Amino acid sequence: MVEDPLMVQILPDQPSSYTFSKTKSKSILLLIITTTLGLLFVVFYSNIELSSSGWNVKSSFRYSVIIDAGSSGTRVHLFRYWIESGKPVFDFGEVNYLSLKLTPGLSAYADNPVEANTMVAHLVDFAKIFIPVGVLKVTDIRLMATAGMRLLNETVQQQILEVTRKVLRSSGFMFRDEWASVISGSDEGIYAWVIANYALGSLGGDPFQTTGIVELGGASAQVTFVSSEFVPPEFSRTISYGNVAYKIYSHSFLHYGQDTAQEDLYKSLQNSGKGTVIDPCTPKGYTAGKKSLNDSFGILAEESRLTATVQAAGNFSQCRSLTFAMLQKGKENCPYKHCSIGSTFTPNLQGKFLAKEQFYHTSKFFELEEKAWLSKMIPAAKSFCGEEWSKLKEKYPTIKDRYLHGYCFSSAYIVSMLHDSLGFALDDERIKFAEKAGAKNTPLDWALGAFILNNAKARYDYGGKSRKNLGFF
Ligand SMILES: *[C@@H]1O[C@H](CO)[C@@H](O)[C@H](O)[C@H]1NC(C)=O
Ligand SMILES: *[C@@H]1O[C@H](CO)[C@@H](O)[C@H](O)[C@H]1NC(C)=O
Ligand SMILES: *[C@@H]1O[C@H](CO)[C@@H](O)[C@H](O)[C@H]1NC(C)=O
């Protein structure tokens, strides 16, 4: 929803843009380049070389690369770490960690998978600027795709992955075909949980002192936390870190992401009757640029019969009821002790939580304070949803329409998901919104958690194996 702060068009007339995720740009000069990507890299490179904190060749450093192929963009993460007393030392500050995001997401290449190779090649080139050529062949590169790709059919997923593998095989990095994959939603949740608890210093400690994660992405939502309840094996994952085993509830609600849920809602309104139906989740007067049903991921192209004209008439309370109904759909079929969202098991909430991604962005948009932010979101959102679109445009001149109009929906969806469905009290002090955590302000990005698990030599059960570990509980 909220774009990264530094976004520059690389090529005119192309949807690509790049983001360089350095928070304080001391040594790196950001230039707008209208000619070629190559020139851009040269500029980065010369500056890096001059700076004392650049990635100089030192034999003691190790490197790792993860390409996060998300629904809205593809981000390459470069990690540099080293070994002290036989253990890896990680640092996600600006000296040892860099990332670059290109848009659109890989799933946008569904109609023409071959074209995905240019984007992946650009990301590989970026990595090669920083990683000394002498260590490329011992530096792993992995491409992990998430919900945008998960929503494509298997054939198309594999076609796109195969294109990326071709690029990665000849990249000079250490690569195995299985390292380019679509990861499961619960993997993504586990990785996010790992980086959060690593940042907070709770990874390696008492399982019940860890912090859970709720995240609202574009195409899915994840809930991940340590629970002492019985968790059916399909929702239970066990990871070990140090000498501690963590039994974690983790589930990804595919299609419950903010963008997919909003499109589903809009589609159901359009199919809900004849004549004019009211859309309470869009501020009154908003008409321009209504998203077509197919656009954002190329995944919603299924035929739907559009019978009604939808009229924007923002009303937070009505929107909250409508989104709550979406979240409850199918609950009557709940085969478990309790279901919070649809017919999916979720144990009772336990411990502290961080709410990230769109939970964070929407809270920031409404300038909410940390304390009791969920309860404060309600009046702020009521006023936003009920406002005329033209007034909102005046009030927020710098925010793009396609983002601005979504805050009515997202705020209602957040309250109906976190409070009405999952059961967080509105003034619950245990849940905070965040995009970074810990003393070092570590970004809460699942790719960092994946990097830790790949390199910490932690025992980690992929998929169903965790079920065998249930015995200790
Ligand atoms: C996946 O999509 C392709 C292209 O649209 C189609 O030809 C194919 O039949 C689909 N495969 C499955 C398993 O749905
Ligand atoms: C969706 O895409 C198809 C072809 O890609 C196009 O024919 C159709 O008009 C689109 N539908 C909408 C609602 O934009
Ligand atoms: C919004 O909808 C609720 C419930 O239908 C209604 O009570 C309220 O008056 C509406 N608010 C506005 C400003 O129209």
C-alpha cells in the first residue's frame, strides 16, 4: 500500500521502479538515471568503493543472497556475515545488509513468463556489484516466491520459476534448482516470526516469552505464534534454534490479503444484484481509476457476471460489517474447537504480538499512537470513510489515488480481522504495529528470517516433518 520512500523510474514507459533500502544514505548517492540501468549501477559502485563502509574484499566475510518474489515487487536482499568462535554473526544494519526492489511482482509475468528473466538478471547484476567476484561460487542465491505466485496455477508457476532458474544457474552464484521455489504461507509466517524474535533477543530463549506475528500482505494474511494449546498438525510447525524447540501455530490465509480481499469484496458487490449497490468501503465521490477486476496480479481473471453498478458511499461501520461477514464466511463448517477466520483453526491468542505490513502502513497513515491504536483507528477511519473524495484529495495531495482510496477498506478490514475475528481487545497492550523491531531497528522482513534459518545451522523442519515432533508437548 505505502510505497517505499525512494522510488525512481528507471526506464520511461515501463512499470519498473527501483528502491534502494538504505535508511540513512551516507555513502551512497542516489541519482535519477533516465538512460540505462547500467549507468545507475556504475554510480552506485563508484560511491561504494570510495566509502569506508563499502563491501571491500575481505576473506573473513561470507555472503548470502535472497530474492523475495512478492505480489507487488521483487526484492533482492544481500547479506554479509562472518564467523566468530565458530558461530555466525549477523548484522542487519546498513553496513552488512542491502536490498533493492523492482516492480512489478513475478506473478505479473503470468502471460509471458520468459520476460521475467530481465528483472531477475537486473537483481543478480545488482548483487554482483557488492559481492566480491572471488566468492560468488560459494555464495548462495535463492529465489523465494510468495502469495502472488501461489495464486497462479501450478503450470504457470513452474514456467516462471524455470525462467528464473535459468538466470540463476548462469549467474556465477552457488545455486540449486530447488532454491527457486514458491514457499508456503506458513514458511513465510515462520520466517517473519524468526526475524522478529531474533531482533527482540527472544530467539533461543523461553518459547512462551516469544512474540507472535500477525501480518497483512497484499494477497495473504499470516498469523504465527507459540501456543500451549493443542494445535492440529496441519497448523503446527516446530523449529529449533540453539537448544530450544519452538512449537508454533502458523497459518497463511491465502486470498485474505488486503488487495485480494478488497477485490473480492468489490466483485461480490458487483454480482450482488441489479441496479445500483452501495460500496461502503470507498469514500463518496470516488470514481476514477476503479481497479479492473483483472489488473493487480492477473489472478482474478475468472469470469464474473457483472450485474450491478457500484456506488461509492463510504461508511466505516457498514464497511466493517461487510468485511467481518467476509472473514466469517464458512465458519459454520469449522471442524475444530474454534475458528476465528472462516473455517480455519486459530488457537486462543497468547503472548505479545507485532502487527506488520498493511497493519503497520494503515496505522501510520492515520498517525496513530502505539497505545490502544486499534481503538484509535476507529474514529480516525470513521472520519476518513465518511469524507468526500475531493476533500481527501485536498488533504492528502501527495498520496496516489489508488492507495488513498484503500484506507477506508483497510482500516475496516483491520478492525474486523484483529478485533472482531481474532479477538484482540481494542485497547490490548500486547499488540503493537511495527515494521522494525529491537534495539537495532531490524526490518521485520521475512527474508531476513529465512537468511537466519539458512545460515544459523538451526534444525528446521520443512513441511510435514514437524508433526513427528509433537511428542514433546
Ligand atoms: C494453467 O493455465 C494455463 C494457461 O492459462 C492453462 O493452459 C492450463 O490448463 C492451466 N493448468 C491448470 C492445471 O489449471
Ligand atoms: C480482463 O482481461 C481480459 C483479457 O486479459 C479482458 O478481455 C477483459 O476485458 C478484462 N476484464 C476487465 C473487467 O477488465
Ligand atoms: C453508517 O451506517 C450506519 C449503519 O447502517 C448508520 O447507522 C449510520 O448512520 C451511517 N453513517 C452515516 C454517516 O451515514
